[in-house]
Amino acid sequence: MGLEKTLNAIERKGIIEGKREGKQEGIIEGKEQEKREIARRLIAMGMGTSAIAAATGYTLDQVEHLQKQCHK
């Protein structure tokens, strides 16, 4: 009985930790997706590369990459 309880407790702890990590990853992905969408809108509005980089925290290369994607 003691071993079974210990294994169940370990399993529950693993499930809780997995859910916590999954939720954190989802939050990070959501924030990145939102930031990318904002950058795309700024590109569509004609804002300059350096201004978009300053507003979003992206590098100039990242903004230029997004610009190429938007103009395809």
C-alpha cells in the first residue's frame, strides 16, 4: 500500500507540474503571436522598420523578415 500511495503522489505531482509548464508555454506563445500580429499591422500601416523594432522589441532583421512575409 505504501508504494502505491507514493507512486500515485508522484504521478499527481507530475501531472500538476506538466499542466503548469504547458500553461506557461501557452502564455509565452500567445504573447509572441500577439506581438507578431501587432508588427504586421504596423507594417501594413507603413511604419518604418526601426520604429516597428522599437515598438515591438524585435530586431531589425526580424522586422525585415516579417515585412517580406507580408509582401508575398
